[in-house]
Amino acid sequence: MACEVWIGGGGVICGIGDNLPACIEAFRNMATGAATMEYLSSAHRGTYPVVEVRADNATLAARAGMPAHISRTALLSRIAAQEAWDSTGLGEIRNYRVGFVSANTVGGMDKTEEFFADYLKDPQSGQLSQVVNHECGSITELVADSLGIRHHVTTISTACSSGANALMYGARLIRNNMVDVVIAGGTDALTRFTLNGFNTLMILDQESSRPFDDTRKGLNLGEGAGYVVLVKDTLKELIRTPWCKLSGFANANDAYHQTASSPEGIGNYLAMKGALEMSGLKPEEIDYINLHGTGTQNNDSSEGLAIERLFAPHYPPVSSTKSFTGHTLGASGGIEAVFSALAVREGYLYPNANFGTRMKEVPFTPVTAFSEGNKVHHVMSNSFGFGGNCSSLIFSIG
Amino acid sequence: MEKLMAALKAQIVEQLNLQEVKPEEIGDDQPLFKEGLGLDSIDALELIVLLQQNYNIRIANPEQGPEIFRSVRTMAEFITAHQTKQ
Amino acid sequence: MSIYIQGTGCVSPLETAAEGLFPAVVNPAYDGARLKVSDPDYKQWIDIKQIRRMSRIIKMGVAAAKLSLQEAGVEKPDAIITGTAYGCLDDTGVFLTKMINQQEEMLTPTSFIQSTHNTVAGQIALMLSCHAYNNTFVHKGFSFESALLDSIMILKEGKSKHILMGGMDELTTHSFNIISRFNRFKKEPITHTELLHSTTPGTIAGEGAACFVLGTEKGDNSYARLTGLTTSYKPGSTAEIAADIIAFLAVHEITQEDIDLLITGRNGDSEEDVWYEHVESTLFPGQAVGCFKHLCGEYPTASSFGMWVGCKVLSSGQVPATVLFKGKTREKIKKVLIYNHYKGTHHSLILLTGC
């Protein structure tokens, strides 16, 4: 590989913490996030628990230094991206060639929903300011502009794997010398659109989700944003404490069904295998897998079987942090990349909450307690989504 | 029962936008999924809503789908059984 | 390493959904300020069982993809990469409308599933049983360019032979109504022959899908080499973009004089065309300039249609009369530069070389 890509820092805001240290505390204390909807207004409030960021838009806006009327998705993005940047110690953004590659799935839909209610009554009504940032790319640009990033700005949307693909593209930008630093990850706020959409698929759990548990009934939706800062080799010296390297990544398509995973998880398998090949690692060298682990029957069994095919008989510790954060969709790949990269630096193993019974499909069980100081040299992070999109990332010790 | 099945066929064609399929061409016992009419799991979810909308029957567990939606006849039987129960 | 455009496919307001040259008859039907795609018979490419659920953007995208694979003689590409700014707007509108009108009750999954931005790329993979890399960029006027850059970077890694990539966006009644309220479109009636000479603000709303098969070998049907690509986000002035163009050409060791045809994204909006005026008059005075948005309308991934036009020009060696905006075309056309911007904020340069 022409040049190594380092993880220089990261930031997260999600339902279990409004910054990365707070999220780690939540893991330590087994404090999961699923609760009754408080900020999202939906007819399903009493039915489906969600994992919300515990702040209203005005509070988030004040923290983000952005106007309160813009999409919550942009506010979350700005807060996490800023934390990620600050954690690197690189100083002023304008001193570097910086890219911002952000993923999301529904752009400014939270505001479009409000607009549309008025618009449907009369096509001339509805405040245009609510729909002007509907596009996914607008969310990225609101944040890029406020951070002062101009060198390379783009947005990826591949459903639930979006955030992971942002890291891949960001790494390629660095390897091709387009930029020196990339803030890469994803963001998504809860919207009625996605909540109702997942409800039509009948894969929302009315209780806290139980990923990789035999009794799992579905997922809990969450919201948040997560970004890592990718840094090229030659800038590594300027980083406060480089976390690890992004040593491998791959993206494959399941090509089985529009939403469901193939029973044997062929796309999952190919993504994990491809990432291992790029990193030059053998399966038994992986010390931890941060699972996609949504908690649906279909995902967890496909993912589990794909892991079995690739890793048997050497199963590394695995867990789904979605049992804490909920499924944050376009943000999940970014948030879990931050958790995974930090695991390498700190030797963390994250717990899988709500686990009770081993799945009959697979011979392994997830980690159920938080621990630190482990030997964690190589971590794999999985993100799979609608449209067959499957992505795996590998983070390795420097 | 015949009337119900005829109505169901029309509703299925409409809800699932089965272009080039006429309701009367669907056999009462023809399998709806796979090699029969070629429906898939997304259609099964659509049919669950169809039952709710037109017959006020709620199916909470999508795993019941394959059994109920085997054919137009099994659908009609399920509707009849459910409606008499109420 | 050279990158060749080995095949293209295009669904647009013109009769472009066929193999071969630029369509002989060019009469895009403006409906007020709206220009719709001329739908081909999509059953040529899509199974009847699959077509029933597909909205127009999916059908357009799949058709353009299949056409380009056919031309390139490729069955399964090594990557599928799409760019779409708005994504599947029609399905989004359907689900949103029902959700609001039915107070979140009795909703069905189909329109939600198909509303996700990666639906087109996912459907292509599904139809081709293609397990390869699959990505979708959704960044306004850079959606297509990002997809193109991703393709270039992956080809440079040397493991992929053929990449299927493209840009696509659909216009819906809702999107046309809403964008109209931002005064984006012409208020007065206008035709495609008048649009580019318009002196009023506003343009024509368009849509379409254009796909390309890129590869590192010169195939039998290769149109051109994709020599260069660059983007500029929110340049401060016309002078800045002019400097960017000179620098871009210098990277490729050429100057303006070497460009046989400049294709610009001129869209008839007097405020937005200022950028093109400046570049044409200061950098390319007297040189041949072609345009394409009078034929496809304005949309965020319209540069994909521009690249399609560039391919057709290079493979035929001729500039269709409807494309030529000013200047005289040279006898031999070897190098085409496409300069497009979207809303003055997203500028891109694509350099094509005949092969």
C-alpha cells in the first residue's frame, strides 16, 4: 500500500453519551439507551422504544454553534465532527488540506416532514427554510462550511453501511494525495419517516433490542453521529496520540434481496474476507469484532453464519454496541468505527447488552461485560445494509 | 367464499401492482409465492397491510405470513375464520 | 495508466436509449419549464416481475446501466458506483404523503424500501448477481463527480478491470413544485433553441440517467479516455475558477489551445451563465464551445449527460449542430473539456481524450 492511513482521533454523540468519554462510561456502567420517545413526535411513541440523544434542538444548536432551525442531523454531525477534530491536536483546520466525507440516509428529512404536512394541504404553503436542506449533501455542506472545510466535501448514502463507506473513500482520498486529513463518518437524526419505514418492515422491537440473542425480535432505532479523523503518514507526528491504523477495508454486495440478507450472509462474508486480505491478516489475528448486530432475526443469523464460515474455529470476542446505541443507520458505521479504533488504543472490549440465550445458528456468544487493558491489536467493524451493501473495516495497532 | 376470493384477487393485483396479471387468472389454490405467482417477502408485508386495511385483521407476527398467504383460498379461509371469531 | 470509457448508456429527454450515435432527431419537449425523460420500453432490460415496483429513477438507472454494459461487452463489473443528489424522490414522496395523510397508520413497505438512495445501485447488483464493490454518492452537484473519482481511485489500485458507474436523478411533481418556489426555473415559455441565449434568470428542470463502463484496457467500442477530473467547491470568483482550469490543464500537460471542444453546462440562467461567459471569453476566445443542458434540463447530476455528449462527439469525430453553441469545430476532435457548475457552488472539470 502506497501510504498508511492513521486514525488521529474521533468523536461521537449518540443516545448513550453526548461525547466519546460519556459513551465509554455508559459501556462501563452497562447503561443502555433505549427508552420512550421524548424528542421525536410520532404516533408510535408508546409502542417502540428508541435511543435518542438527550437534548432538544435548541440545546444541540447552542453546542454546535449553528442555528436551531436547521436539521438535527446537521447539529449532531457538527458536534461529533468537532470533537473528532479537537481530539487530534492538529490545531487550525485551515492549515491543512482537509476533506469531509459524511454519510447520512435521509438528509434533512426531520424538517421536510414538517414542511410536507403544510405543503400537502396547499402546494404554495410550508416554509421553504424547512426544505432547503432536504438533500443529504446539504447536511454535509452545512457542517463543512461551519468547520471551514473546502478541499474535498462529499456525502455517501448506502443505507446502514453508509458511515463505513465514508471511511473507505476518505482513506482512498489520502492514498491518492487528494487531501492530507479527512474527517469521515456519518450522521442521522431520528425521523418519523425512518421510524415508520422500519415499522412497515415489522423489524422494530417493542422492548430493548437483543442482538445475537436467540430470543431477538428486532432492532431499536437510534440517532447520533460519529467521525474518525483519517491522517496521512507524514502528518502522524503532529497528532497528539495516534489511535491506530486503518489497515483494511472492503465493500461487497449481497445481491440477494432489496432489504434482507442472504441466509448464509454471502455479502457479509465477502466484505470481511476482503478487509482481511487488504490488511494482510489471518482471521485468527482479529482480536475483536464490532458486529453489525442489529437484533433482527435475519441480520444476526446471516452475520453469525458468515463469521462462522470465515473464523471457525477461532472465534474472537464479538459484540454489538447497537444493544446500547440503537441502530443509528447512516451514523452507525461512523460511530462504531470510533469505538473500534479506540478499542485498539485502549484495549477495550465492549459489552453486548441484553444477552441471555445463545443463538442456535452459531456456536459463539457475544461478550457481555466491559473490560479494558486487553490485548487488542486488530479490530474488525461490520456494517451491512439495505440494497445488499456490506462493508467491513479493520483497525490495527501502529 | 367465492365472492371473497374474487375480491381478494382484485385487491392483490392492485396492491402489488401486478402488471399483466388479470385477477381472474389467479387460481384459487395457486401458490402466491415463489414459483406460483412469484411473490416475495416484501409482498407478504404488503399483504399484511391489505388484510388490515380491507378486513380489519391485524397480524402482529410476520412469521405467520407464509401460512396465511399460501394461496387465495388460504387467505380467504383465514379471513372468514377471523371474522366469525369477532 | 489510462482509463477508457468502454461503453455508455443514457436515458434522457432525447431518444438516447439505444446503442450508436447521437440521435438524429432532436426535439426535446419542454412542458413549461419542465423537461421530462423520454421513457423507452423498459421491459427490454427489466423483467416484468421486477418492473412492477420500480419508480422511474430505478428504471432509468437500470436501463442506462444495462445499455452501457452491453456496449462494453461486460457481464459483471468489478464495481458499481452511482451518484444521485436527490435519490429516489418519487418513492420518498409517496411514503411521506401516506405517512402524513394516514397519521402513521397502515403504511406499506415498498415505497420506503425503494426510497433509499442506494436503491439503483442495489437493484443493478441484484439483477446482475454482482457481489462486487457497490457505492452511492449523494452530494448535490458533486454526486456524479464523486462517483467518478471513486471509480478512478479504485481502477488505479489495479485490482478491478471494469467499473460500472453513472449519474441519475428524477424530477417529480413535488420536486418541481417545491424547487419552482425557489425561483429556480423560467417563468416565461421558452424552447430548446432559445434557452441558451436567454437573458432572464431561471433555467429548465431536467432529469435523466447516464452510465459508463470504465476500464483500464481499450475495448472494441471504447469512446474515449477519461484523462482527468477535478472539482472546486464554492470558488470565490470567476477568476478563481479560470485559474483552476489553467492549473488543471497544466497538470495534464496541455493548454487551452489543445482543447478541441469546450463543453459547458450553460443552462440559460443569466445569473449562473456568468461563470461560463467568463471562462469562454477569457480562456477560450474564438474556440468551439458546445452545450447540453438545453437537451437534458438542469439537475444535479446533469454533468453525466455532458460526459455522455462528450463521448459521442469523440467517437463520431463530429459535434452535432444542436450541441455546437459557438465557434467553428476543428476538423479533428481529440480533446474535449467539460466544464460544469451547479448553482455556482459545485464546479467540475472532466477531460476526455479520443482514442
